[in-house]
Amino acid sequence: MSSVRMEVKKIAERWLMVKRALKKEDRVYAERLAEMAKRHSSEVFYAFDDPLEAAVFSVLVEMMKEIDELRCNNDDDPGLLGWQESSAVGEEEGEGKGG
């Protein structure tokens, strides 16, 4: 039985094969998605049973990081890093850090 990490690698390889069917200008995005899917293979994938879920999760994390980086270039918007300091997902007001 292959690991989730190996299955994610296979998914990324299939995504690279599919890029040939895309318009020339879209192929770079397929390459980027495949790269993003494999990025977290060593540390995150052990928490997933489904390789596709692991691949999509990895892509979404990378996209959020890129969005946050773009936001951080705008001094008026701290991005998710600023949001993370003010509240955590699932915490109610008055709960959480020291609350």
C-alpha cells in the first residue's frame, strides 16, 4: 500500500500530464498547481487519509500564503497574519489566549 505522500505525487504528475490539453498560456498554472500540491508532502500529509484532499489542502495553503504575501506588500492590510493575532478559528470573543 502506498503512502498518501506517494499518491499526492502521482496526482501532481497526472496534473502535469493534463496540462498538455490546456491552452499554452494556462500550462504554467497547471505546473504551479502540481508544484504546490507536492510542497507539504513531508510534514502535512500524514494527517490525511485521502491523497486528493491532501493535495488540495496543500494547494490552498500555498495560495493563501501567496495572497497574504501580496496583502503584506500593502501596508494598510496585515493579511491573515494580522488576523491570526486577533482571533483564532473557533474561538469566541473572551475565550482563547488567556481568556
